[in-house]
Amino acid sequence: MRGGTIWSMENEFAPATENQALKERIIARIRDEGPITFRDFMAMALYEPRLGYYCSGRETMGRDGDYLTSPEVSPIFSAMVGRQLREMWQVMGAPDRWNIAEAGAGNGTLCRDVLRWAHRGALEFFEAIRYLIVEPIPSVEARQRERLQADALESKVCWLNEMPDVVEGCVVSNELLDSMPVRRVRIDDGELREIFVDRDEKQFREEVQESSTPEIGRYFERLGLLPGEGCTSEVNLAAVEWMSRTGAALRSGFVLTFDYGYEAEELYTPWRKDGTLLCFYKHNPSNNPYARIGRQDMTSHVDFTSLRYAGEMAGLKTLGLVTQSEFLTNLGIGEALPGHNDKLSLEERLARRRGVSELVDPAGLGRIKVLVQTKGIDVSHLIGLGLSD
Ligand SMILES: C[S@@+](CC[C@H](N)C(=O)[O-])C[C@H]1O[C@@H](n2cnc3c(N)ncnc32)[C@H](O)[C@@H]1O
């Protein structure tokens, strides 16, 4: 529907599951400024200082949180990533100092488990690693420090608020880009418009208006396509910007990106009427971003075509795009399955089996995509991509 309300839902959940102070701040902003873009609504819901979902100090990921990520499922994931990182370090001549820069490190689990893995079985690599965590949220950084202190690994890690100007090594991220605030757009009568969020006495309402920035039109022009008629879709300009900045910062090395997403043609296919935006609360998905404000996660699939293009514009070469299932299988995740002669308790055996099967599950984490880009090095072989000379 043009210019009108698409839908609004909100009051089906008990207020205890909402962050009331955050909700009032969003309402006050709409009262002062008028309808705000969905992107601004999502940015406040997730990242408003001290109040947003990721900033309030609550546990968000893991079995006790709202959703599971690969490092939280099993340390086998980080061991496989460690293998891949070690090969990248070797490809670069095994220098004495090598950076791993991780953005959106969450609880710090990937960092901790890559370092543990290297310390146990790849000591020379371990000595070379300087692990940079790029973390803008103070309460999240505190949690990461706590986790790494417990392991006495903190001295290997350096915290930064933003990506350094120059990186040599590998920039790694897991489910970072799919948690960035997105624009939501709608195609009516062939016209591209943007979704804004308004508020009446009782509830939030969506409105469709002219786009707030010409960047959205340019984004689809570059792709040479538009979402289908009547479709609502997401445009993640922040992810594209992140890739441009990261590509520019990388002097030589790799960018290793794990995220849910598709190539643009598949993401914006005409049958995908409602886009990919999803919310998670205690492992239950919902498509209502106006419920449980500040208490539920929001995520949307990324457009790998635009990410690759942004990287290439910044001097990155795309080496490959595979599923997590393929990537981990190429790296030998099958070897992590317990064998007959392994001295493991029944519990350990079951945990390993469950870990492996969850990480490669083609209907779950296994369908995450792994994008590998390079700059300034000549590389023809990478185990995870299954490329060989
Ligand atoms: C879905 S969580 C994934 C956490 C972790 N990588 C994992 O796999 O468990 C996404 C994380 O990215 C962080 N994040 C979002 N935008 C960011 C940015 N621009 N720079 C650094 N971190 C960011 C969020 O605060 C959140 O902790």
C-alpha cells in the first residue's frame, strides 16, 4: 500500500520483555522529529548506548541467550578457523608478527578458542599472532576481557574501538554484517521507496515514503536490478561501507567473512515478498521488530554481490565464496568426529558429534556463506576453499 500503514503489531507481548526506557527514547525521538527511517529504529533498538539490545550488558548469544553462533556451538569451529588462519600466515611467509583483526567478536569465544588451539598445537603460529578485537561497545569489551583473562590469553589481545588504518594479516568476522542496521525498501508500481517508523497513541506504525538517501537508488543501479513488485527488502549500506573501509585498511593479507546471505539476484528475487529480516528471542524467531524492544535480536541476510563489489573497489580480490558446510569439510572437520580408539567419555563423544553436525547442518549454520578476499599477495591454494594448484 502506498504511503500508508503496511502493518503494525506490538502489544501481544508482556511489557516485562521490553526495555521500557529504550522504547520511550524511541517514541520521544519520533515525537520530536516525525517518522524515522527503519534503519534509525533498528540502530536504536540494537545499539542505543547502554539501552540497546547489544549495549545493555545482557547475555545475547549462546545456548542461554537468544541465538546460537558457530563459535558458541563448539570449539571445533574455532579450531577449523585456526587451521585456515595458520595456512594464510604460511602463505604470507610465516612472518614473526601477524595480525588477526576480529570485528564484532561477541563474547570473545572465537578469539579465545583460536588462541587455545594455536597454543596447543601450532606454537610458532601462536607466537606470531597479535589478535586485535575491534569493539565499540564498552560492556561487550568487558565481557571479552573477562573471558580471555580466565585463560591468561589477554596479553595476546589488543582492543580497539574501530578498525585500524592499516592491517597486515587477516580481518575476520562471524555474523557481524547481518547484525548491522538496514534500510527497508518497498517497490510499488515499479517505484523504489523506503519504510519509515511512526508512532500513534498505542503502537508503532510503518509508513512508506520517498527514500531518505539517494544511496539506495544508486545501490540498485549498480546491481542492475530491483526487488520484485510489492516486495519489501533490506539494503545494508553499513555492511557495504564496512567492506570498503576494511578493504582500504588491509595493506596485505585476507578478509575472511562468515555471514548469512545470498548473491543479489537471489536476495532480491521477486518471490521473496517480505525480505529476510528476522528477530530472535530465546531461540524463537519472529518477524515483528516492534515487539520486545531492546530485548530481541534483529538480523537480515547480506548481499554478497555488493560486498564483493565494494571489496574490489577497495583493491580486494575475491578468492572464493562457499558455504560454511563446504568450508569446514574442506578443512577436515570430519576428523573431529570421535574415533573408536579416542579416550573420550560418552558425554564428550556426544558433544563432539553434536558440534560437528550443527556446524555443517545445511538447514542451519552450515548454510552460512564464507567469503575470502585477498590483497597484495599471490595465492593460488587455500584449504577451506578447496582450491588447489
Ligand atoms: C551476531 S553477533 C556475533 C558475535 C560473534 N561474532 C559470534 O559469532 O558469536 C554480532 C556482533 O557484532 C557487533 N557489531 C555490530 N556492528 C559492529 C561494528 N560496526 N563494529 C564492531 N562490532 C559490531 C555487535 O555488537 C555484536 O556483538
